[in-house]
Amino acid sequence: MFSFSFRNRIAFNYIISTALLIFVVFIVIHHIVEITVYNSINADIKTEVEKHFKEISVKDGRINLTHKDEWKEREHNTFDVNPVFVEFVDSKGKLIDKSPNLKDKSLYLTVKEHDNEFFDTQLDGKIIRQIQVPVYDNNKKAGYLIVAMSLEDAVMVINSQREILLIAFPLILLVLFFIARIIAGRSIKPVSTIIKTSSEITKDNLSSRIALPKNKDELYQLSKNINELLDRIESAVEREKQFTSDASHELRTPLAVIKGTLEVLIRKPRSQEEYLEKINYCVSEVDRLNNLVDELLLLARFENQKQYVKNEEVLLNSTILDVTTRFAPKFQNKNITVKTDFHKEYYVKTDNYLLSIIIGNIISNALKYTPQNGNVTISIANENGKTVCKIADNGIGIKKEDLNAIFDQFYRSEASAHSEIKGTGLGLSIVRKLCLLLSIQININSTLNEGTEVILIFP
């Protein structure tokens, strides 16, 4: 089985279709030439018939030449120069007279069904075309005028043309193949560029891009799509690198704190109170570390994993109340008032477990960033045919220029200004990822030192 290159396959397929077209064209040309040649001969024979009908007279059922001597001296005397043959026969086929160029040969008289019809026959082994025209005397057939012309030249022309076409056909196809191969090579040049660029791309070199062709055709669109794909891959790899770097940093911090605290404890004997204080501090750092690992695992688990998403009918009111009940002790410690505004029961089609994580992270942020004696308001309503949940607090708020970055992993707005507020910067990243999985639209409105409102719009 031959293995053709893509360029050769294009050229080969082009040649196949072209060969069929050329074959049909050649057949048509051959038939047109053949018909034209025969029509020309037929016209010449008809002219001879008309001319010779003027040179005969019919009397008492006999055919007579009006100027017999002149007729014998005309151009029919030469066989090769002007091969037109004329013969007169009576109604029984008996020869009356014939052109001198027939010499000792006679034309063939066929059955009467072929009267006034052209047909091919042979004379002395050479092909001729003839017609037999009845001659009437008072509606009674007196005999025939038979006129024939040599077909040798015509047959030679037709055969020569056929041979030329048969020889030209493969030559034309061969030339067209090489032309098509060159054109195909130029046409698929962007493909070669794609192959070359693809071979240069590695995990450490994602900056290469394919030069877009000038013509905005399918190859242009393919090159553009591949470049866009490379953009997405490069962006994803950069985010992955940044995530790995940030995660490593975040994991090292509590470990370094725990190690430093324990090293301080073993330098010299401490009181029981000091041991308890440092151990409790280490436990809190371990809890922080556990929380960070849980959040990292959660991000990894739901990275575009739509197959794990359930679609069930969930009572939104109940999910929110379950989450607020779980955070109730922490709200009480900060004396934060939680207000709920539910006019009726609201059901949504979503994944209950993932929804509880979304609500939990949003309420957790509201709890962390709302000061003592603050307020958190949770409301649900129908707006424009959709269920809308709003969770608002009167906390420290977010600067306007930071709103576009709050969904980035490990990003914390004004983290240094509020070092007392602990966090990993992963909560809203998890919320956004889960909202994308559940097709929930999330919007955040915030004003610095006034508060933040998170809006969830369910499909």
C-alpha cells in the first residue's frame, strides 16, 4: 500500500477529477470532429447529387445524360485528386453509365430501404461514403443515381485525432500532476509552518505562534484557532506555575511558624503556661494548614469536573439556614446579627453539596471581614424569572481597583493592613470555580469601609 504525502494526495485527487473531465471533453471533441467531417462529406455528396440531377433526363423510363461527352471529360477522370464517384443504374440495377474514375469498379446498390440515406461501404478495399437516390419517371422508379466520396482522408483525420488525444491524455495528466503538486505545496505551506511551530513548542517554550496566512481561508482559521489554543495553554501553564509557587509559599509559612515555635520551646525549660500557649499556637497553625490543604484539594478536585456535578432540586432556604447554623457560634462571639429575608420557599436545580460550599465560603468571608456588633443580611427573591440570592455585610469592604482580582487564587485585598484577619485567599477562587460548574452567575458589589454584597443568580 503506497503512502502518499498530504501534498501528493491533494494533487492525486485533483488529477483524478481532472482526468474524468478531460476524458469527457476529449470524447466530446472527438465526436464533434467526427460529426463535422461526416456532415461536410454528406453536404458535398448532396451537392454532387443536385448537380448531376440537372445533367440527366428521363424518357420512356430510361435515364439519359444530356451532355454525356462533357460529363466524361470532367474532373471525375482522376481517381486520387478528387475522389467523387458517380454511377447511374436502371431500376433493376443494371449499369447505365459511371464516372471514368471508377474504371472497372462499380458502386454498391443496396436495398431500397436505404434510398436517400448515407451509409459507409468499400470500393476496391477502400472505405467510401455513398448515397443512392431514386430517379422517377411519372412516379415510376426509372433507376438510381449513386454518388460516393472517399472517406480515406476523413478517416485518417479522425484516426489521427484519436491517436493525438490518446497520447496527449496521459501527458496532460502528468504535467497537471506536477503543476497541481507545486500549487498544493504552496497552498499547504501554512501546514508546514504549523508542523514546524508545533515541534518548537515545549513546556518551557510556549511563546511560539504560527504566522497567519494572508488569505483568510480555512488554513487561516486553523492557524488562528491553534494560536488561540496556545494562548489558553500558555495562560493555564502560567496560572499553574503561579498557583504552585503561591501554594508552596502558603504551605511553608505555617510549617515555618510551627518549627520556629517548637525550636524556641526546646531551647530551655518553660513553665506549664508557656508550653500550653505555644502548643495551642502550633495547633492553630496546624488547623490553618489543614484548612489550606483541604481548599487546595477542593480546587484540584473540581477542576472542570462537570461529570461529578449532580442536578437535583434543592431548597435554597434550607441550605442557607444550615450554613448559618454551622457558623452560629462564631457569629455570637463577634456579636454579629444575621438577618434573613425569605418570603417563601425557593427551589433551585443544582448540586446541594457544592452549593453549600459556595454559601459557606461567602458567609465565612462575611464573618471574617465584618467587625464586632456588625450585621449580615441574607435575602432571596425572584427577579426577571430567576432566583436571586444576596448576602450583604457592613464590613471593611473592598477597594474598587481590587474587585477584578478578588477571584484570583491566594489574592487578599489589603492583607497587610488587616493582618489580624487570617485567610488563604482561596475562598473566592473556589466559589467562582464552583459557580462556573453549576452555571450560577456571581456578582460582587463593594464599597471600602461600608460593606460588601455578593449576588448569586441561579439559572
